[in-house]
Amino acid sequence: MDFYSKDNLNAVQAKESAQRLAFAPIAFHASKSLRDLGILDTLSLFKKQGSSIDELSQKLDIDPYGIKVLLDMGLSIGLVTHNNNRYVITKLGHFVNHDPMTKVNMDFVSDICYQGMARLTESILEKRPAGLEALGEWPTVYEGLSQLTEQEKESWFNFDHYYSDRSFPTILETVFSGRGKSICDIGANTGKWTLKCCEYNPDINVTMVDLPQQLEVAKQNVEQQGYSNRVQAYPCNLLHIDNPLPEGHDVYWMSQFLDCFSQPEIVSILSRVANAMTEESDVYILELFPDRQQYESASYTMNGTSLYFTAIANGNSRFYMSSDFLPLIEKAGLSIVSVQDHIGLGHSLIHCRKQ
């Protein structure tokens, strides 16, 4: 990654960018309103001929004032162009309106992050997720996931699953290339990886490890798919350093899990993994690293998400740079066998064994 080694803007460009940054929150909400009110969608129907304000107002039953003030901001954002009193959706507008990744990211920022991020400075200074109070009264967001509103749950889980789901199909063969008869799914969340394993291998047995309230959701999903006879739940809060992990599994799996913890907590968890595994056990860690991305936009997204961890999730974790993360594995008593990058939408798969 060499995205950030140079200052490429001249003074005029830098000042212009600073003004866009100052109004970025307004641009975000204007973009989301243009999407949610169906204005971008309707412009898509008009294609290159575009639409007038009156045509949009009649079609959508929205006052012309509201449509025009949003579209004029849309011009500044780059979502639309304007010629001969007709507005035409741009490529950027098309992606804001139609792209699944953009929708997932915008909904997550709007429903989970937006209010709480106003307390980012407080979170940094007080070393706690001060912004979490916008969602509820819990020590971390993970204890409160089951208590979020339905819209908040949908936005959180859609964001969480969107990236990992696209990595799972490509790595099942790798994970099952060894013995792989029993898997310990640490941070099982809703059980998606467990279900993928059960579908892929009819002989596999899985132990799901997570907070008790999360496991209730995962167990329901497993039962609905008919895999209860091959899956067991192991309730565990891994923030409590005395809580051990299930012993003797062939594979220990963690997907987008360790980024939810501070560096000392990661070492503690991985040390307990090392204590639980046999000499022949394999450990697979699926993570996102900003410094191992092909595209700058991916690093941008991850660095932004890290601040969600700071202000809302738990106050002390992030998407780590691989240069900070990989030494923690060795410190915990594990050896790195291989690192495979660019999986799915930017994941890295780390294969470890006991030292």
C-alpha cells in the first residue's frame, strides 16, 4: 500500500477539499435522502434525457421545493448533472442508488454510527465508547445487539455479513484441507460460518463460541437448517481472561473477530487458543487490514470503520494494520504458516500453528 505517502494537492485544491469536508455530513444526508425518497431511482428511469423538477414532483408526489433543494446539493456532490432545466443521474448517482456495497455502508453509517460519532473526541480522551449511548446503555455494542431496533439490527448485520459472506466460499477448501473434523467457531455471531461448514462437510462438528445472547440467535439459525445434531454452543465472554476455550478441536476459526478487541486482549484470546489446541490443530484468522488493500477506497472504508469501534463499539479496538497485528500472533505462542491476501472484498486469511 502506497496511498498516503505524498501530499498531492496544491493550495487551491486543498482549500476546496476542506470546504467539502466541512459540509460532508450534510452531503451524506442529502445523498441518502435522494436515494430513500426515490429521486435517484426515478432519474434512472429517465436515463440520458433526464427529468424536470415538475416531472419528478408529479411522479413522486413530493413538493418541488424539496426536490430542487436536494438536487442542487446533488449537483455539488456529483450525483446529477443539469442541462436545459433537466437533471440527469451520473455514474456516482447510479452507484449511490444501486450498488449493494454502498447501500450497506450508508445504512450502517446512518443507523449505527451517525449520532454516536459526534462524541468521537470524548471517546478518545476518556478511552470509552461514549457514542454508544446513542444506541443504548451497554458496556459494548455486542451486549446490546439483540436489543437494537429492527432497522438498526438489519443495518448492523448487513454490514457485518456483507464482506465476510463474500470471502467464505473461497476459503472453505483451504480450511478443510487438513483433518478438519471438528471446528471451534470463535465469535460465531449469527452462525453463518458454522452453517457454511455444515453445508460443505457432512461429517463436520462445530462448537460455536460467543456471548450467551448472541448464541441464542445462532442456535435458532442452526436449528432451522437442521444441523443441531452436529453443532453445540459454548457461551463465553472472552473479555474475562479466566474464561478458557473448548479444548482439542482440529480447527480454531476466527472471522472478523479479533478486530473487536484491544491488542492486549487479542494476545490474551490467542494465548487461550494456543492452550486449548493440540499440537496438530490449525488456527485460521480471517481479518481486514487497511495496509493490505488493492484500492484506496477499501483502506478509507476500514479506517472509517475503525473509528466506529472507537466511538461506538467498544472504545479500544480497530481494523489493525497488519504490521501491528501479526506480531501479536507470535507473542501469543502461535507461529504464522501463511498469509493469503485479497480474498473476497479485501480479507486476509492467516494460517497458524502452535510454536
